[in-house]
Amino acid sequence: MNPVVVEESSDTDEQFEGCLSFFDVRGRVPRPRTLRVQHQDFGGQWRTTTFTDGLARLVAHEVDHLEGVLYVARMAPGSSTISVAEYRGSGQDWQYGPRSGA
């Protein structure tokens, strides 16, 4: 609960994302590959959790929602969304290669 991003890696990647706010389209969004988040557990204790790759993307997406930001605002300038049908035809699952400096 009450997540606060305290650190994000400079190592980023760009993958397609979707959202129930824009149910019928997908867009390529750059996100950090590693995200450190402070949050409270159900007992009210503060914790810090590190998320990587797909989970980092998911958490960043959801934290953005809490801050009133939708993924389309994170897309590169000039880029546009594609239809779900076009996305399905792309065969592009999220893929992660080696981290920079790794």
C-alpha cells in the first residue's frame, strides 16, 4: 500500500503495454528495468521491494495510475498506439536481454 518509487535504473527498455483505460489499443512504452519501491504492508510497516523487468514494468504502470498518469503519456513523442488486432499479429511478447553493465 502507499507505494513510492525511490529508485529506478537508468537501464530501460521499450515494450508494448495495454490498459483497461484504453482497452482496444497497445502502445510502446519505455520503462526502467529495475524499480525500488517503498510501500506499507498490511500491518502498516514500511518495506522496500526491488522489482525487475516485467514486474518493474507492471509496478511502474500501476504507480502511474495512482499518480493520474496513463501509459500513453509515457510513450515517445510522435509515436502512436496500435490496435489489439495489429498487436496480436506482431507476436511480440515482452523480452529482456542482458542488463547494461552486466
